[in-house]
Amino acid sequence: MPSDGLFENEYHAGANQIRKDHKNLLNRLRSIKEDADFVKEIASFFPSLALVANERCGSWYIDPTDKQVHSAYFKSTDGHMSQWDFNLRRSNLHLLDIIKQHKGCIIVDSTRRGKRIPDALSKTIPIWCCAINRAVIQHKPGSFENEEEVRAFCSLPSAVSRSEHAQIEARMDEFAQRLLNSGGIDMERISKLLDKPLRPLWFTPQSSFFEAPDYAEASFWPVICLSASQAVESGCQARPGYLYVQGSGDDQEAWCHGLTPRLFWQNQEALLNATSALDCEERVHEIVAKKQEDTDVDDYNMIQGTTMAVGSTKAWKMFDVVINCTESSPADHPQCLQLPILEGKKGQYKLFQSIPTAIAFVREPLMQNKRILIYGAKGRDRAVGIALAIYVKYYDQQGNFCPDGAGKVDKKSIHEHLLRIISSRPKAAPSRVTLKKVNSYFMS
């Protein structure tokens, strides 16, 4: 009889093969293409609605060469059991302009084995919708018809138990009040934007309907939460020519080999027609090496009420002044301040040292209303920290420019200035250490 050790070895060999198949690049990309076809089909039923990728996973499932793609940053952790949250640093309020323009939106995300729909779609986004609805009602009573109905927290019964639903609903007034109490968010503007309340709806590959619903005349603006991947019990399922992996777009660092969603869609035919996983990897390495995707020319955002922008665009010629917060110098510019701030912890002391230099450098250009770009490799952390310091120094709580300094600064005013930057630059995600350095500079 075979020994227990033989069975154990076979078990471990099988488990290792499953892990390899899950990370197999070709399996991942073909799975993504299958899920993206479903997303495209659902989007075709609602052609007027804006298509929004919940970063980063959702970006893999929308072809940016086919339709304009917007971005959102809803975290599943804000929907985890007993950790429900409406996080002002991930307020996603930029979506309200998009929703108003398109009379609703479709937010795309996916999840791995074990769930049919990610917590970001089943709870985080419904919390967001309800908090905004309640805040508008409290700020401007009479904004909506049937306000008691609009105040209700909406969830998907198959994803959220009645007990959890009740616990979340019990905290909704607290979340709405958090929005109302924030001095950095213009509730008057939000109230004017929302002609109709927000209403989450859900679609998955398991959904079925004979005729696409028409929300044009609805009493709400639909926020369709679209889970792209099929729910597969084991997390994977055989398909002709590949292994389908649920939630393939998730955890991209583990499998993407430097490939990005944009590069994938730009080269989808060559990658999907690879003859093997090894062939696919080689093609990806060639594509990444050619750097077909430099930084997006449009990846910058103007900070509302200022002439400053934050981003990773390398189209520096569009700006009169550039502050480069990286070690590299991607382009020449006649008026550029180089702040070689390293990534991670090593750069934090340099960030602190750079704040007074940046503040002094931009004073005159700001007085002359010159367009200023604060550049970072991704425009999320270091560049945001420098932008925040400048914004706090020269702009008061009402957003007025003060060339001699805005006066007294405390943690609350810094936080409110940060919220305004995040409202303008949704990608902004400064680390706690970066914010600590900004706080230290003004209050030490």
C-alpha cells in the first residue's frame, strides 16, 4: 500500500500546481477578458451611464480604448464587518459631478474566491450613497421627495444579513454628520448638484433580467455596483484553452510582471493569442520594456480655486512652473525646482527639508497667477504632501490667496485643506508619515 508520505507529497504537488495556475499570466488575462466582455454587455444596456473603475482591480475589466473610464477609490475594508466607515480621505465626491452629468454611473469591481460580490460594492458604496443622501437632507431640508424613504440604507439581502444591515443603518447619521462637520467640503455645492438622491443597485454574472430596466425617469440616480467575475466555488474553473480564475484583476503585483491595465488593452490581441504562459510572459516583458505606456499626459488635477496642479503628467510644457518631487528629471523646463525626495521612509526627512524651499519658490508665481505643476511619479503621496504645505501656507479656510501667509495653522485646518485637495485630486493618498511631516513643519 502507498505510504502516507506519498499521499502527502502528491497533495502538496497538487496544491503547488493550483497556486501556479492561479498566478499563470495567460490564465489571468483570458479570465479578465471573459469578465470584461460581461462588463461591456451590461454597459451596453445603460449607454448613457458613466463607466467607473473601482481602483485598482476594476481598471482591468474596462477597455479604455473603447469607452471613457472614470476612477473611484472605494475600499472593501470600509465595508468589513464591524469596521464600516465613511472615510473623508476616500470621499469620492468627484463622482457626484460625473453622476449628475450622466444621470447615474456603473462602478466596476470584482472579488476572489469565496464571495459573489466584494464588500466595496455590497457595503462601502451603499454606505457612501446613504451618507450623502442624509447629509443633503439635513443641510437642505426639502431637497428630495419622500425624504424618509431616501434616508433609508439600501443593501443587497443576499450579501448583507438583516443584523448587519441594522447595525450599519444605526451608524448612518454619524457618517452623515461627519460629512456635514467637515470644513473642507462644500455641502452647498453638493446639495445643488444632487437633483435626485443616490440609489445603489447590483448586477453580477449570476443576475438575470429579460429586459434592461430604464432608469431615465426614476426618482433616483442609479449607482450600479457591477461585480465583474463569476462566483466559482473553488476560485477557478476549466475553460477551453485556459483556467478561469475568479477575480483575476485583484492583487496584481503577484502576477502582472509590470503590465498595467492600459498596456493590456493596448496589446490585448498579441497577449491573448500567446501560445503558452511562458510565451505570454515574454510578450509582456517586451511590451513593458518598450514603455509603450509612459505616464498619462492627462494625469493631473488642478486644485480648485488655485493655479496649482498635482499629478504625474510629463506634459510639463503646459505649465509655467514645475516642482519635481522625484529623483529623475523626465523633461526639461525653464522654471523647475527639483526636490529629489526618495520613495518610502528614506524620503520622509527630505520631504520635511523640502517644504520651506517649495513654499519660497512658488510665492511669486502664485502672485502672478502662473500655472504650477507639482509633479510626482504617481502624484499620490510626496507631491501631495508638498502641495498641501503650499496650500496651507498661502490659502485660508475660505480658499482665498494670502501672499503673506494665511495665518494660524492647526491640525484641523491642515485636515480641511487636505480634503479640498482630495476633492480635486481623487488619486491623492498621502501616507500618515507624509501628513505627520506637514503637521510637524507648521506646528513645531
